[in-house]
Amino acid sequence: SDVQDVLVQLASEALYPNGTGQSSAAGITVSVVPGWPTPKQLDSIIQAGNAMVSVYQMSGMGKNTTRFLGDSQAVSGIPAAKLTLTVAGSTVTVGGIINAGEAATLKVNYLPYSYSVQASDTLATIAAALAALIPGATASGDVITLGDVFDIRAAVSVQVPMQAEIGRQCQVFMLTTWAPTPEARNLINQTMEVWFKEQPRILMPDNTWARLLYRGTIIQDTLQKQRIYRRNLLYEVEYALMSAQTGQTVTDFGVSTSANGASPNTTHI
């Protein structure tokens, strides 16, 4: 269904290069729809002197094309943390907005302490939960006061949407032009063929790329008595099957250590 919707969008862009508010490239109104048209819907459009392009998934013309799968996961973007931790001397103030799934983390005297934010939390309860983890720490409202400290670091871990490719497959789609005249049919098809030829790869809604391959053309004039002139453009689309997951950013507390004469080595916790 995602591929079908993208093909509908591409066909609309080809036929309405200046937007649907302007005339189509064929000079008549062209409706671009997913699925197979109903006879009543098609008759109404043709009788008005207009045309339709339907995008239909062809049954039995799909196959598995999975080749090599890696173990890497793609990250679409890392959101900014909504919670804040502000260090001033031996105190830490919890601020910002409550966002369940974030983790408030303090590294005190090189030891990390972390609390996972819940939807029911307030800034004060987060401060209290962190203080309860740290020896000698107390909390008053949204302020944490630490005991004997010589090093304080603060960071907020955020949830990150991730996706991994778990397979690849292809499916043949039929873009059918239903036009009131042979001339309109030719113009509509020429416009779409040129535009689709310029799109060897198409961007899917999940930000992955699909491959577009022309598979043939079928002309059918069996509906001439109804003044319907039909042509089918066949395209094979190979696309990825993605598994959506949620990850967590690492709170980047870098500690550099080195042996005598060796290069520094940074450990992140």
C-alpha cells in the first residue's frame, strides 16, 4: 500500500507539474486514484470528457528479492532532550519538560547514576529519585544537593526511533490510463513514461529507497463503444521491508586513560 500511494503521488506530479490547481499536462482533468475504478465512477469521468489513471497491484506478480542483510540499524534522526540537568557547584537543578522514556543521568566522582523518566513524574520526583541513588545526596524540590564531590557531569539520554531492513521484495503495479480519446491517452502516457524514466529510485515514506523498473505496455481498445481508450503501463518496484524499533542514546561521559608511552584511550559510559 505504501508503494501504491507513492506511485499515485508520482503520477499526479507528472500530470500536474504546476500543482492540481492548474491544468494537467493533457489539457483535461485527470483523476489519479489507487486501486481499480468502479464502472459508475469511470463512466461519469469519461462522459464529462475527462480521464482517469488507476494504480493497481497486480495479483501473483510479486517475489522475494532478499539478498544480503546487514546487522546495522538506521537512525532517522536524534530528537533533542526535553529534560535538562543544570550543574552549579555541588547542586544540580532538574528542569525542562517531562518526557517519558528519557533518562536523567549524573556522573558523580566518576560513578554514574541514572533514572528513567516516567509519564507520572514531576521535576521534583525526578530530583528525589536521583538523590536517592547517590550516597550523601539530598533533594529539595527540583534541586539536588550533593555531598563531598570533586567531579560532576550531567546528561540526558533520549529515545531514538530506529529501523532495520529485514527483507526485500518486488511487486508489479499497473498504471492504467482511461481516456475519452486516443490523443488524450497518448499524451497522458507519454507524460508519465518520461517522468517515471527520470525516477529510477523512489523515496518511500520510511525514508528508504525503492527501485523502479519498466516492465511493458499493453494497449486495449475493447471499450471503444463506450468511448473509453485504455493503456496499461507496467512497473516493477523493488522495496525494503523494515522493522521499526526504539533505541536509547548513550550518555557520553568520556574518561581518557593512558599507560606510559601509549596513546590515550577514551572509554564512554
